[in-house]
Amino acid sequence: MSGTAAASRKRLVSREPGVLARMVRHRADYLYVAPALGVMLLVIGYPIYDTIYLSFFNTPPSLALEDKTFVGVDNYIRILTSDAFLEVTVNTLIWTAFSTFFAFVLGLGAALALDKQFVGRGLLRGILLIPYVISAVAAAYIWRWLYHTDFGVIGAIAVAAGLTDRPINFLDNTETSLGSLIVVNVWKEFSFAMIMMLAGLQTVPEQLHRAAQVDGAGVFQRFWHITMPHLKGVTLVTVLLLLVSNLNSFTIPWIMTAGGPAGSTDIWITAIYQLAFERIRFGISSAYSVIVFIVMMSMGYFYVRALTRRDGARYG
Amino acid sequence: MKSRGSRGWGIVRVAFLAVLTLFTLLPMVWMLLTSLKTQFAASQYPPEWWPKNVTFEQYSLLLSPATETGRDFLRYMFNSVWVSLASTVLGVIVAVPAAYAFSRFRFPGRQLLFYSVLLRNMFPAVVFLMPLFILMRWLHLVNTEFSLILTYLTFGLPLSIWLLKGFYDNIPAQLEQAARMDGATRFQAFFQIVMPLSSPGIIATAIYSFILAWNEYLYALVFLNDKSKLTLPVGLQRFFTEYTTNWPGLMAASFITSVPVVVLFLILQKYFVRALTEGAVKA
């Protein structure tokens, strides 16, 4: 008894009332966030729960999910020990690493080149962003046509330039398919990196550059010692967002090659889609999703940290 | 700003921008040129670099309500407009109060909630695909546009809330307090003071959500089967499976699909860029 009395006295003394009391006092505040949280719980919270739940079941190849049987972690073991998973994971890592690297390098280069006032700068920025804005399905068909084996303009240019004596089979060849898709992906998303880095460059104080210039620092030295340190935070966020969006890619590989030929462009999400909606295996594809989810969440940790650390004063 | 070697760097800069612009534009130029050719002219080797006989037959086919192809395509377009507009408007209506609360109020669990909203950006879309499909089936929403509207509005929310919260944080609370001392209610203060000041944020949120919804493909592919319900990205794919060799038609359809978002983006570029970069670059 005396313990609770002491505790309640302590609560009276401390400036912060209990969580529950504060929640009650702020009850009206929750009304503002309720609609947003409501739809998010329905469309995000419930599906996460359901994916994890289904991942422990063997489901029939139909949508009669009530006939499922509990199999424990069998689905996980089957995926993680299969050669197909290894192959798809290797493809996914190649796709993600190269797409992210080239998109970032091109984007950073474009941002540095645009970080100066000149006539038509806004227009040029707008033009470079168009691929990022258009539908990935349209982009994928445009490039499928450019890569076309018989009438593709890229093959024709290569022949006209004397690089090869006959048109190249970009997409139907296991050697070139993944690389060809990475080019499309870089085309589509490099300007995202550009716009992020351009915004980051605006935070670099002009005076520092002038001072360094007076001290005789060259272009490259100034870039390395002044610009880059200021861009650390933006770089981290940009690379993380590119990594996540590339690990999550579906539309470009699906429309262009549907994972083929011979699985050479099959990546995580196309593999999951095929398992779930072509072979109607919701159980094992859920387990697959959970594995991808865990990878993503570990990156999400760094993302939130990167975003909030610099905003510490505001959100801390 | 003249220094040793700056002219050399200037040339490198211009050359790099020129190459990048060509890399960006040429595929789209080829799409446009192909869409103006006859099917016969498009299937030539070596290609007809410039269309000899410019024809708008594919555009009139796609946009004419007289043919079945045209009727289908116009319907996809109408569906896309409707789904994108509805999810954008509803998204703003839901995001505004939530962002305002995250910015102004100090209720318990606020930070946890806010971080979980942010984390959504990291979720692989596919994690939600099967269970949402099951959920939509259970709610009898499969094959209705509402399934997409609900999904898109939710997927746009994290960024909208984050973006708008940034705007509200920058509007001094004293402005509202002053209005409330003059007898305004919280709602009046919000609608008359805060809303107008945060309208750039609302525009940025809206254009981002609209483009997101307009281009979305995976969920539209899974949720909709009925031909009369499809949105443009899935409609494009359908067009391709039906007329595999009609590349001019497919390029015309891709062009028409891209025009609305590109025009919207070019007009509101400033806001869209802000939507993308907000939060990532606070030094």
C-alpha cells in the first residue's frame, strides 16, 4: 500500500502526468490523425499481419484459402534453400547495385552541372525530369521498341556506326537482358538523384567556395573538401531511397521481359508476383514477401535515422 | 568567378549536359516519330529515320469514340482521371488534419506514430499485394475503382503528411493564437490563417499524389480484370497484347498516356520538386 501511495505521490510531484492521463487529456488531438491512421491500419497494418500469418501456411493453388494447412517455417526453409532464390537474389543485387550506382553518379553530375545560373536552366531541369514523371509502363514499351531485334533503332545505329554487322538481340539474350534493363531503369530514375542533389547543393554556403578560391583551391579540391562534406546527409537519403525503389522494382522488368529469358531478369518482386498471381501460391509467396520485408525494414531504420538526426531539434 | 582551369570545366559541363539531354530526349523523340508512321513504315530495316508520310491515323484510332479501340482507350483515360483525382482529393483531406496535429499537438505516441508513417516509404509494395487483394475480395471491392482509390490514397499519405507537417512547422503558432484571441475558433483560425499559408504544401502534395496514382501499375494489374474498369498503364499493356505488331499505335498510346502528367509537371515543376526533396535536405 505504502508503495502505491509513494508512487502516486511521486506522480503528483513530477511534472509529467502518466501516459494514460495525458492520452485522455489529449483525446481530441487523436481525432485529427484518426482518418489517416484508420486507412493506414486497414491498407497497411492489416496486410502486414496477414502476410506474416499466411507465410506459415501451405495454400492450395486456388483462391480457396480456407483449405490452407499450417506448415510452420517450411515455406521459409524451402525458399532459402532453393537454387532459384539464390539466382533471383543475385539478379536483384546486380540490378539494384548497378542501377543505384549509375543513377546516382549521373544524377550528381547533372546536379553539379546545373548548380549555376544560366538561361534555360529551369527548362533543362524540367526536360531531364520527364522520364522520372512518365509512367513506367510507357517507358518500358518505348525502350522495348528501341531494343527491338528486327526494327530497333539502337541496333540499327550500332550497325550504321560499324559497331556490329547485324542487329543486336538485346532482350532475348541472357547475356545482355539484365544490362539492357538496367539502362532503362537508370534513364528513368537518374533525375530523381539529380533533383535531390541539386537541392542539397543549395545548402552549401557560397562564401566557403569564394574563400577557398581566394586561398587558391582548385575546382576539384573545392568539390572534395567543401561540397562533398555538405552533401553527406542528402547523399545518404538519396542512395537509400534509390536502393529501396530498385529492390522494389517491378514494372520495367515485368513489361520488358517478364523475368525472362531463362530467368535472367527475374528479381524479387517479379518472382513474388509470379508465385502469387500466376501459380496462385499465396502461402509461399507471403513467406517470400516477409523475407524481402525484413531486408527493407533494416534499411528503413537507417532512413528514419538519417531523416531525423538532422531534424533532431524539431522532432526530438 | 574566373579561375585557373574554369574554362576547361565549363566545356566539360556543357558537353556532359548535352549528352545527358540527348540520352533523356532521344527515346521520347523516337516514340513520337514512330507514332506518326504507318505500321508498314515502322517495320523497315534500316529504319525510316524521319517519317516520309506523316500520319495521325493512330491518334484518331485511339481517340475516336467511333471505333472499339477508341472507346476502350477513352474509357481507360476517363478511369485514370477519375481514380487519380479522387485519390488525390481524398488524400489531401485526410493528410491535412493529421499533419496539422503532428505539427501542433503534443499527444502521447505522436513520435511513434509519425515514424511509422515515415517508415511506410520503405515498405515493399508487394508485401501488401496479396493480403490487400484478399481484403478487397472480402470487401467486394475487387474490380471496382474504389479499391485503387483507397490504396493510392493510403500510399500517398506518408509523404503528404511529412510534407505538410514541414509547412505547418514553419507557420508560427502565434498567428493562430492571435486570431483565437480575436475570437476565432480553432477551425476558423486553421481555415483562414494556416490553410492559405500552407497552400504551396497542399499543391505539392496534390501533384505528387496525382502523378503517383496516374502511373501506378502493379495494384491496378492485380485488382482490376474487367476491361471497362482498367486504368491507362494496364490499358497500355492490354493494347500491346491485342495488337502486338502495331508499334506506331503503342507509341501513340504511350505518348497520350504521358502527356497529362508531363504537362501538369512542367506547369507545377517547382511544387513537384519540393515534394520530392522536402525533408531530405534540411541542413
